[in-house]
Amino acid sequence: MHTLHRKGGWMWDGTYFKDHPEWYGVALKQDKETGEWVPGDRDRSILCPTHPEMRKQLVKEVDEWLAANYPTRRSVSLSPEDTWQHCNCETCTKLINSDDARTASVLYIDLINHVANALRPKYPKAHFNLLSYGAAFTAPKDVKRFRMAPGTGVAFAHHWRNHGLPIDCNERFLPRFLAWRELCDRFLFWDYYNNFHCTENPFPNSDILGPAFKFYRDNKFDGGFCQMPFARLSPLSDLNYWVKNRLMWNPDADAPALIDHYIKGAYGPAAPHVRRYLDIILHAKRRQRWVWIGDYVDDTSNFLSDMDAINCMRAMEAARRSVQNDPNKGRRIDVDRLHFQVYHIGAMRYPDLIGPAKAARYNLRPWQFYVDGWKREATSYFNSREFVGNQQLSNENQQLMWWTRYFDMIKDTAETPTAWPKRQNLSHVITPADMTGPARFSVTNDAAGARAGELAPSPYSTATGEDAGLRVGSSTNATALGPAYARLTYGWGKGEPKFMSPNWCEAGFTVESNKYEGVWYVFSNVRVSTTATNDPAAAYTGIYAPWHIGNQRVKKSKAEICSMRIERTVGDHAWRLACLGQWRLRPDTRVWVMPGVVNQTHDLAVRNFTLVAPEVFEKDITLENGIGSRRFGANPGLCTGAVSRKRDDIDRYDYHEIDCLSTNQPSAIVAAFPNKNIRDFAASGDKYLFARVRVLASDVLLGDAARIQLVMPGPKGTPERVVDEIAISASRGDEAWQHVCLGRETL
């Protein structure tokens, strides 16, 4: 844990700060006039790791503790506070700048080596551990100089990832893990399986436990700790605890079978309904690939649709009915704790559910019914022996009651259905003139002119400039200079922060009230170059969104809801049209692009962002002059190999799937455009082609897990020709649907 200077840990500031402020770190403060971060005062929340007298006292404290506890207790944590701040005194800054990574980790490695070298001769079996987190997040570059001493190790924590995916699916995790692996012989993990902002929200992570522990075992981790949900009212926390514990004993155990075993054994007659709830939330995150499941997020609408929410409530209501006469009191209590989801979802998503509930013939009670039920069930839990046994582990009471402030905030608008402004256009193109970015953000023109992937003003929109829509027709208005694009300039290896920061190197646009507000498919037209042979994330494009409960904005609440990786290979400098999926864009939502942080990249540019109405992207639509869109599925008669038809029972649609493991013969899913519709539609101009695909990959971070081709008939008497061939990226454990753009073509 964070043991340096905390009460109960080492060098508690309450004991030493008054007499020895020089033992504590010089924190950064922001200059009010320039906005620059500059060294400020001594901060009692951080130590100065290089101060010799502080080191002497720290060795003394650790020595006294080991003398009293060794060898029964021999693991010593020497980890900084939960903060990005570190000491910026002259000595510490000099040590940080001596390594190319310019990371404060060198301060703590140097400190822990000093303590270990002083005490290991006296306590040869002691372990001295550093939590790689906060200021100690990044490993130094100089492996030889900053090699960790014998008897030391790193506990590896990784918050900055998608918590709906297995740990090894994250492209930022693997290089960081390998860098730390070079520095030490003892490796631990600190993993997160909780939503720390709202542990009561549905959290789709039960399926990532199995892959995680196989990864830790295969990569020879010595042990670790899982930070699990704090409250019993966290949905399926009991299931996740049990499955996690079984897998830590045996990582080769069948994780899905363990989940089924626990649900059947624990919930009895309610098991089918609990399984239904779990299936809904796991299915929800797979609906579109680039949804971001964060562990500090209040909202659920970025992955859990309105109908998902209603069906979760239905499942939990059915679960409670099924055990109301069950003689097993423990089982009834377990189901009651799960049934809390009905009140929680009902209270916090109520405005979203009013219309869908009516359409689905779901009996949605008045909003106050769910608020009263929420408070009643929470109070019942607080007064139970379950809570008494857990309250020492976390401040559950305070956390849960903190949520009641939202009820007061929305009580006047809770029963007002969620509303959106009337759509004026079916699409919008946001050009560089309407983008914002940091100081090194500039607008220039593409000397090569218009290229495939360009999204330009629409002939069926009366708007111009910033409100111009998606052009479906052919390119006619590219200027002699070519279309404008926004370019970001940044320097690797020059001490710049490599973290997602609008003040560093991020460009995009911000949604304003009644301007771009609505439900849209979102596209980024991006170009970037990489130095890596295969770069899984040469750039990112995504969305930050404020939290709304219906039409009510929750103040000071904004989170990442979407993050898409832009893959590149060295030498690929082409523009690519990236589809982020369908999203709700409220005022103050920001859509952005930024450089990758794994490999060195350059020349990141964005030509435009485009918003397209779902009715255009999801349905057949015909507009003036025959312009519009067409959807078509696989043609079973043309498919080859082991292709079968499947059914999505939650969203209720059919799809086709290749069983790649049952045959060695070539297999392909083929979708042929119906000839009876092609002539008039094609005559209206060029078309953008997209395929909605899902790949269950055999390994992580594959850039070429599958391929998609656009095949055109050749001239009479000649073979067909492949016009476009696009590699589809996928990752084991990331089995969600995605939209892949084949480009802009004449059909």
C-alpha cells in the first residue's frame, strides 16, 4: 500500500513535518498567470526520497518494525502516496533528469535499494516492495543503473486501462510490464475489479478473471492482490470473490464453468434470472468494440442501453419472486442484495427508461418508489451482521449515503423523459476551423488533394461550413490546395508528458447546446505515422462525456466513455476513416484525437470529425437524387467453408459466423449487393462502404486477425478484381462488434 508518510506507515508527517519539513517533498504548483507548473512549497503528503537524514530515519523505523515482527512478517512496502506529485527539489530533479524516461520512479527505486542494502544483511529473508503507481508508474530506461537490489520487488498496478477487457488486452500494459520486468526479480500484481466511483453500478468484468490469472501465472508473477468491490450491494460481488479465489489457486480452472457452478449453487431457483442479468451486462459491452469501461465512472449509459437496463430490472424482479418462499434464508438474503439493482437502476436511469418501458410494456413505477426502495434496502444492509463484518474494510456507509445527494439533485426532473433537440441535419462535418487543441495545434492543407476517406459537405444539406453534412456524392469541391486538416506537433524523448492531456497534445471539438447535440455515429478521419513495424496504437480517438441523469447535468462529473486505437504499420501514411460507434453527445462532450504513447509516432493529423444519424447508418434510406444508404447481410449461397447462421438472443438479430477451428479449407462470409437495387443507387455517386464484424481472436493485440475484401466484377469476360482489402484488428478477450470502413468507391 501507500506506506510512506501515512499514519501507521513510515515517516508519518504528523510526527516529523513540523520539525523536519526538509524531509518532505517540494510539490509543483500551477502559476496563476502563466499556467505553468513550477516548484512550490514543501508538501507533507510526499517525501523527499533523496534527503540523507530522512533516509537514516526511515531505515531506523523499518529496522524497529522488522525487529519486532521478523520472520513471521517479513514483507515491507515502501510506496509513495496515491498521487502523481513527487519531490521537485534540486537533488531529486537532477536524479530524475539523469534517465531518458524522466520518471520519478528513479527516486523510489534509489530509496528502496538504500533501505534494502542497509537491512538485508540483518534480515536476509525480508522483501522490500515498491508499488508501481502514481509518481512511480513508469519504469526508467537505464536498466543497468536503476536495477533493483536483491530482496526488492515491484507490485504492478495498472489503472489506466479498459476494465471490461483482460489485463493483457491493453497495449499500454504490456510494454510497461516488460520494462519493469527488466529491473527486478520479484514481481507482484495489484489488480482492480471494482468501480470506485459507484460500486453499486453494473460492472461487466466477471469474464476477465480467467484470462487475468493465466497471464499472471504464465509470466511468473510471485503473487498479488485484487482490489474487489467494497460493498455487498455491489452486484455479483460474491460471485466475483469466489471465482477469483478459485482461479488464484488454480489458474487453469474453467472460469465460465466456475461462474455457472456458483450461480446454480448460490441462487438455486433464482439462478436462471441471475444468469440472465449477467448475460445482459456482458453482452452490452460487446455491442460496440470501443466502449470504455472505466473504474471511476458514475454513468452506465455508455454501455448499458435503456432496454438493457429494463431487462436487468426484470431479471432481478423475477429472481426475487423465485425465492420468496425458499426456506434457505441465506439464499433469500443473497438475492435481496442483488435485487437492490432494481432500485439503483430505476432511480439513476429513470428519465431514460420512461419511453422504452412504455414501448416494452414494462411496469415502471413512479421514481419515488425506486428512491424509497434504494434507501430501505441500503438501511437494511447497514443494520445487518454482513455490514458489521465488513465495515472495517471500507467506509461503505459514507459511500452509499453520498449517493443520496443525487436524488435531491434530480427530484424535480426525474420523471421528465430524456429529450434531444430536433435533428436539423442527418449529418455534420466538423472541419479543422472548428477544432481546438494545444499550442502546437495548427491547420494546414493537404497538397495531395482529396483522397479516399474524405468526408466533405453534403449535397442534401442546406447548411454550410461548420454545419455541413456528410457528402454521399462524388468529390467536386476540393480546392487546389487540397482539403484542410489539423496537425499536432510533439516531441518524443524531450521530457514531455506521455499521458492523455488536452494541454499537451490532443485536438478535437466540444459539443455545444443544440449544436451537434444528439445521438450519432461518430467518425474520425485520421492520419499518423509510426516507427514500429506493427503499432497497435499509433494514435487514439475517443470521447469524454459529462454525466447526465436524463436532461440533468451532474456538475463536475466527466469521464472517458470511448477510446479507439488507431493501428498502423511502418510506412503507412494514408488517411483512415475510423468509426467510433454510436454515442450520445450532450453539451460539453468532447471528441478528440491524440498520439499513441507506446511507440514513437509523428505527423498526427485529423481532417475532420463526422456525425451521422443512426437512421442513415442502420436503415435503408433514399433521399433526393437517389442518394442515401443501403444495408445488406450475408448471402448463405455464396459463403464458403464452415459458415453457420447464429442468433443474438438479446438484441434479436441473425448473423453469420465462420468456425475457423473445425476445418482447414478456406472459409469466407460473402455479402453480395442485390443487383435489383444496385443500378439506381450506384448512379447517384461514390459510396462509403462499412462492414460490421466481430472477431474472436486466438491471441492478444492482433493487427491482422481477419481480412475483409471489396470485390468488383471485371470487364466482360475477365475475372473479378479485389478493389480493397482491409486487415481487421482483434484481441483475445475483446470479442465485440466493430464497424470497419472499406473506403469510398464507385459501385
